Amino acid sequence: MSALLRHTSSGIPLSFILKNELTDWLTQQPTFVQNWLANSGFEKQGLALVPNPETGELNHVYCIMRSSDDFWAAGDLATKLPVGCYQIQGEKHLIEQLALGFVLGGYEFSEYKEKVTAKAQLGIADKTLYEQIKQQADAIGLARDLVNTPAADMMPQHLAQVMSDLADTFDGDFTQWIGDELLEQNYPTIHMVGRASENKPRLLDLKWGAKDAPLITLVGKGVCFDSGGLDLKPSAGMRNMKKDMGGAAHVIALAQLIMAANLPIRLRVLVPAVENAVSRNAFRPGDVVKTRKGIMVEIDNTDAEGRLVLCDALSEAQNDEPELIIDFATLTGACRVALGTELPGFFCTERTIANSIMDAGLSVSDPVWQLPLFDQYKSFLNSDVADMANCASTPFGGAITAALYLKEFIEPTTPWVHFDVMAWNLRALPGRPVGGEALGIRAVFNYLQNRFN
């Protein structure tokens, strides 16, 4: 996606005018520009291509901005403008605000297409700013690509290759435990969920950074396809389940962004990668499993598998006593009901961290919203035959009860953030085409930058 970005000081000028300042601005323009904009319906269209009056070549592009903080004002331009290189006019902060939206709007998942749509490019003269935008565009593009890739080409072994390649690129260390090795190393729930698939379950582990730096551990749900298991999903619910590894895509992309920016932290990334398939050895409703932490869990529903693979990974994440554990997961439809598909919800054990993440998200137009870890609902996870069930006895507060399940595997002294994300755009918005999406990773990256830089 960063191919839409160029480090150059040349390009067709691209200017943005605030809507409430348009009338005054027009009076200051040459007569030719005034007449052209008046006759081209600029005020209604919000976009005008103004030629050179002598040569007829494109000379300048003007766009109307609704507000000064409109992060997505350039989000449609990569596909709307004629092919060429453009340069945003204005101060550095304006370029910084609009450039990423321009590039993200040009994203196209083209792996399985013969022809790729030609798009406009954006030139940035400032080298530091160019690198900053490129790193973010590459990370978000990676997350989108991983989610958009069909499950047949994005199984646990493929996720493993992506993380191994990242480790090689940034001089990190990559380890994985595959199939029955998970039982030998005491990751029983990851093995249980993935054992029915011919694509063997895995726990993927990437480590990077100086040993004396503060440790941040990321955990991502990597259910590469979710049939629902024996509690089989209906066809409509299964159609887009290639995206159920969206949590893994988020932490992999966030890790890439952290390493590319060389944040002064020690990073660990854990991805339990499985396919929740149906076979003669699939786990069953009513089964009981002893988790890595030792908690006995009764399986109420095999379609609540994400929390099962996550609980072993979260238990492992405690071993190094990290300063913070952050997990991402496409965990519940209940969170989508509560907040819709475009606002990711998260849970957090420390209010100051939660507030800082929300503030960080708002400052970069990547909003996230905290939901409560309401302990009163914990009793909905009670089981008659085990320590707890993997599914609540009520559909109400489903995102909360799922988070409370995961919280049982977090030590009280460890700060923890849990994101429940859609990882998918159901509709096209400026800068955000339909399909796989990264939600909240810029918010978390900004938070980590503010905290550790």
C-alpha cells in the first residue's frame, strides 16, 4: 500500500479549504480560478481539478474540508484523482493529518486479481514524515491483507511464516509449538480447539527488543477459520469467518509498527493459531478441559472457541511478568451489538491506562471505547461440573462475560487490556474500503509512544 506514497518534493498541488472559510477564500483567488470553480460545481462536489489556462494540463486540485480535524478528508482521493503524483499544500501538521487517509483510501486487495486499478500517488518531501506515514500504511495494509486472504491460504502455518519473516526482518526471535507439542508443553485448550483440523494447531511466539527494556506482551486470537465446531454455524454466520484470525492480524501489524519505529520496549507477541473444524476428534459440548493455568473449564458451546485458545496464551504471557498485556480478538457479536462494527470496544483492569488509550485514539482519529469488567456477571459462567464454563448462561452482556472469562487467566498484579474488534468494514467509508480492517492499533501505538518515548 505504501507504493501510493513517494518521497519527493514535486507533485501537482493539492489544497484543502475549510467549508466555513470558502467564501472568503474564493475572493482571494484569481478570476480564472473563481470562474472555473463556480462553473464546475465546486461547492457542491467538494472537489475540483483546475487546469493551467495556457496549456490545459492539470495545474491544481482543490478540496473542501468539513472541519479542521477531518482526518479522512483525503480518504477518497487516491481513487478519484487522475493517475499522477500530488502534494498536499500547507503546514506539516496538515500533511501529517491527511496523508495516511489518502494512502489507506487507495488500498486494494489484489492478490487474486489479474488487473490492479491504477491510482494516484502522494508525494511527501519531509523524510521523517514520509517514513512515519509509510510505516503506518504498511502495518495497516498488512493487517488488511491477512484478514482478506482466504482461509485456505491463511492457516496456522501461514501465520507462522508471516511472524517468522517479521522476526527475520527486524532481528527478532521466533518460536512455535505445533500439534502434540502443545500437549507436551501444557497448552491443552489451544490443542483441543485445533486438533480436528488437518492444519495443525500452533502457538506462535515472537520476541524482540533489548532485554533491559520494559516488556509489553501482545496476544492475538488466531482462529484462521471458525466453522463453529460441532455447534456448527449457519452458512450466513460462517461466510466471513476467514476474518476470525483478525486479532492475530492486529497484533502482528502492531508489532511490525512497533519494531519499524524502534520503540524502546521489549516486545513479545503470542498468537494461538488454530482452525476450529469438524471431525471425528473435534471437542464436544459438555467436555471438560484442564487449562494451562489449572482452571477446569466445561465446554458449553464449541463456537465460543476464541476465549479457549486465548486463555492458555494469556497464562503463558504472565511468565515474564510484563508491564502490560494487550490482547486483540474478534471475540463476540455482543460487542458489535453494543457499539456497532466501526467502534472497537475494549476492557481494562486499570482506569488510568484505559483513559490514556482512549485519549491516544482520539488524538489520531482511531477511536476506541472502554466497556466495564462488571464482576457481578461472573456468576453467569458458573458450571455444575467444573470450575467454570466457557460460555455464559445468558446472551445478555455477552462481551462482558467473555472478557470476565479471560480475566480469570490474568494475574491481579498484571495490567491487562482486552480489545474485542470487528476487523472488517461492512461499508465503504473514505480511507476504509469494504473488507479487512485494523481497528485500534494506531490508538495503542500512540499510547505506547507517549508512554515509553
